[in-house]
Amino acid sequence: MKRYLAPLLIGCIGCAILLSLGVWQVQRLAWKEAMLSRIESQIAGDPVPLFAGPLEEYQAVEATGTITDEEAHVMTPVKNIGAVFRIVSVFETDGRRILLDRGFVPATDKTADRPPVEDVRIVGNFRTVEESDSFTPEPDLDTNYWFARDVPRLAEALGTEPILVVLRESDEASAPVTPWPVGTEGIPNNHLNYAITWFLLAAVWAGMTALWLWRINRRTD
């Protein structure tokens, strides 16, 4: 029996670790699905006045004011389209200035004329975007090329409060920008695949342990 002890111990410990990782990913899946459901309800919720109180991430808000011609152009890839530019404009309302992500335009329309729009009602979602990191190139302020929606730096460059609203809809006629509303599509949720991977590895580990024990038994015979 002693000759079987080490393989059994290694097999049981290995399977236990792999199974626990699979269970953990199942728990993470439930957490992620609950989080996505909560975000979706916030995105589609009834909008509240923009400055009615503290804002929560993804909260639906509304305001009426002026979309100015002050813009930042954020280069962004879009699936099946290619490189486009997000148009982040200054939105003035109630004597305050915030950032409004109006959506995107083709690269060819980056410098197109987009005159101010007064007395327009917007509905969108509040976002505290964190797209930049140590690998993000510095923006070229001379050519108005940005490579991430860095809210503090955009606010500093455009002279606004560090508040970003991503436009969902407006009563602007013939909008020159295609809206790109907030959604949960870009939030990864791979926990089911991870769980299946860990469970399959546990099965392989158990199979290899069984093979090891079988070979020990054959040598003994």
C-alpha cells in the first residue's frame, strides 16, 4: 500500500486544487452576472437631473444646455469599421461645463465643422472612464489627437469639470455624430470558460493519477 500513497496523495491534492478553482470561477460567474444585470438596469433606468445629487457609475442622467464647438478627438477602433474618432464636446448647462461623449465619426470627418447646438436636451450615462495606463501614448494637443478618454486630462484641456456623460439620445436635429451609447458588451465575462477549463484539468489530473496507479500495479504484478 505504501507504493500507492504518494500517487494518491498527489492526485487528491491536485484534483482538490483544480476543483476549488473551478468552483471559484462559478462563484465569480454569479457575481459578474449580478453586476452586469445591475449595470444594465442603471443604464436603462429613468434619467435624473444631472446635478440633482451625487452620481453613480452608469447612472442615467438628463440635462438641457448647449453643445459647444470645443472638442477633443479620441481615436478608437470599432469592429467591422476600423479607426474612428470619439467626439468629446463641452456641454454647458446651468452655468457649468462638463464633458459630453457625443459618439463617433469616421476618420475622414475628424475635422469636419460641427457648430454649437443651443437649447438641446440630452440623455446619457455618467461614466468615470479609466482607459489610459502607462502604455497609452500622450495626446497630441496641436493636432487634437487623443488615444484614451482620460477624464481629468480632457477636463483640464477643455476647461470643464471632470464629469463625463456618454450620450444616449438627444433632441438635436440631424446630429453630425453617430451616438455610441454605454453598454455592457465591452465588459468581459469569461468565468464560465475558465470554470470549464479548471474542471477539465481536474478530470485530466484524475485520469493521469489513475494511469499512474495502474502502471504501479502492473509493475507489482
